[in-house]
Amino acid sequence: MITEHDLDEAIAECQGVRHPNANTAIMLAAFLTIKKEMFGNNETSGSAISAYSYAARPPEDEKQQSGADTVGDYGRSEFLQTVKGKSPASVFAAMDDLMSTLKTVNARAYNNVLRKIK
């Protein structure tokens, strides 16, 4: 059984890597997610996970103004097939959480994504 102490040690090890790579970022995100799911949100202040956005869903009238009730078919990748037919608000909420994590563990990749979107 994984203990909270084991997860704290693994998180500290990932955060202590001088030159993190994609695998380090993936492991850190996984450890933080496991800790949150198993033990709740017991992180100390200033921790990476506390930066998550828990924004409220947009009101129904905003959804109607956007002109899209569901995400369309934009390609054949696993991601695009998964979001096809889903509510844009729920997809963007999940993407916002992912981007918050990415900003914490790999600011360079985060900035590249924002640059591509602009």
C-alpha cells in the first residue's frame, strides 16, 4: 500500500531534479494526482497543486451565446475523438486543470502552447 509519506518523498524527488524532462513532469503530475485522490487536498501552502482552477461553469445563457452545444469532429487523434460530442465548458475546465499543471511542471511547454493559440 502506498503511504502519504511515500508520495511526499516521490514528489520531493521529482521537484528536486535540476534539469527535469517530460518523464519527470509526468511522474510529478501522477504523484500529485494520486496523493490528491487518496489523501485529499492536504498539501502545504504554496504547493503546485494548490494552483488549480476551480472556476464555476458558465451560466446556461452564456453557453447558448457561444453558439456551440458540443465539440465537433475536428480530427482522428485520441484526444479529439474523446472530446467529440462533449460540452465545450467541461472540455475547457479539464484543459484548464491540465494547463495549470503544465505551467507548474514545464513552463516552457506551457508558454509554447499559449504562443500557438495566440
